[in-house]
Amino acid sequence: MKKSQVVLGVALTTAALALTSCGSTQNVSTEVSKDIRATASENNTSIAARKTEIIDWQDRTIGAKVNPEWLLGITRGNGNMYVQMYGLSNEYANHKWFVSSAQNRTLANAETIAQTEIYYNLAAEMANTINATVGTNLTNGQKDAIRTICSKVNNVTLTGVGNRGSYWQLERTADEYGNIVNLYNYYAIYSCDSATYNMLLNVYMIDLLKSKDLDEATVNVLKQNAQQILNNAQKIDEQHQLAKEREWKAQLVHEQTQRIMAHEETNRQVAASAAEAAKGLTQPFQSVNVKTTDAPMDPALAALIGAM
């Protein structure tokens, strides 16, 4: 894959991201989702359980469930149920899915935070993929170093990573002082195809290999296995380019076919018009009967005729 094909520069602006419809928090349904956090023990100190209730959620007024089945799956990278739920094209089922979530007292702030932090969620996903693919011989400390470096990579763009919707809930809970507070949970949903994902993965991989923050042993392990990611990215990118070329050629054939059909239709209409014109010129002459009416003769003229 050519380096020029990787667009550099962070291109994330919250103004360009769409916000899905938000229902009113009035007339709250009596149906709630309760999460009773079990009493735990930490350093032999009992931690009191805290009750959390979901008192409102997106599309509640039109019968949507408080915790839709697709939500758990998509937070774990599986978008199949989400694709089916919203009737998306089957191609999205094979996408890489990302969910960025945030919690805030206002829905607008929760949305802004979640949509801004999709970049950091993507970085974490890249770090996990790299560690799982080429870091099998790394220690936990070395893997943590890779996660830290990936979180600082700032030369990638989200071009090709599309916003696929969002979901929110209003949660009533207690803060650390025991005060009852309402907080919005906002989930921003994104996905990209495999070609885009591998192009981005390539960028992170190159940054890791060039990083001065990794020790020599870690870099050597990465170099031994990095070619696997680079080759996969190049292969998928080449397949992506071939698919684009096929699509472009098919479009050219379609446009040429349309032009030929339009030209033939024009010729047909011209020929039909010429035939109609010729038919009109060769029709036999038809006499026209002019109906006359008898008008009374002038008296002076009648007297003259009578004298002759």
C-alpha cells in the first residue's frame, strides 16, 4: 500500500457528526431498569450497594426497549443485530464496529464527549489488535507501552470511519456523597470496512516501529511479526482498489449504453416524424364543398335584369 494513500491529520469535528432524535424526559414510564450493585469487599472494607435506575431512554415514547438487544453486542464489536434492527445493507455486517460512550448531566455534553472520544476508542482497538496479532511474545508491561503509544498517535484521520447512529439513556443514581443525580449515558456508534480498518492499523503499526518510547526488545518482536499486518493491509487495499476499478468500468459501460440508447431513440423519433410528414404530402386532393346561402337580390339589379 502506498504511503500516499494514508490521509494524515486528525479530522474529527463534533459539528459534522449527526445527533439522533431525543425523546422528552417528561411523563416518565413506570418501567425502569434496575442495576443493584452487589456488596463487595475491598481491603476488608464493605462497600455499600448502590441502586441505579434508567428512567428515560431514546424512543421510549414509541415503544422502544430500555436495553435493546443489539446494544450489548455492539459494545463488544458485534454489529449484526444492529444491522438487522435498522435494515442496513448486509455489507455492514462485516464492518469493524466501535462504540464510544460518555456520561454527563446534560445530553448535549454527553454527546459531545462521546463523539470526540471515538478517536481514543479507535486507538484502544488498534492497540488490542496489534497486541493480539503481533505481540504474543510481549510481556504485559510491553503491551501496556503499546497501548500508551497508540493513544498518542495523532497522524490518522477518521475518513472512512462512518457515524452509524447513537443511543442514549437517562440514569438516576447516587453520587459519592449519597446525593441523587440524573446522568445521561450516550453511545456514539461507528463502523468502517476491512480495507479502511487495515489502512488505519498500518498507520499505528508504522508509528510503533518508529517510536522512541519502546525498548529495543519490544521493537524487535514487533518487527518480526509486523510484516503480517503490513501485508494484510496491502492485500486488502489492493483488493479495494480493484473493486473500485471494476465499479468505475461498470459505470462507464452503463453510461455508454445509456448514450447509445438515447441516440437510437432520437433517430427513431426523427424517422417517425419524417414518415408522418411524408405521409401528409402524398395524401390525395380532397375537394371542399362550400355551402352558399341564398341572399335576397337587390331590387335595382332585379329591375335591370328584367329589362334586358
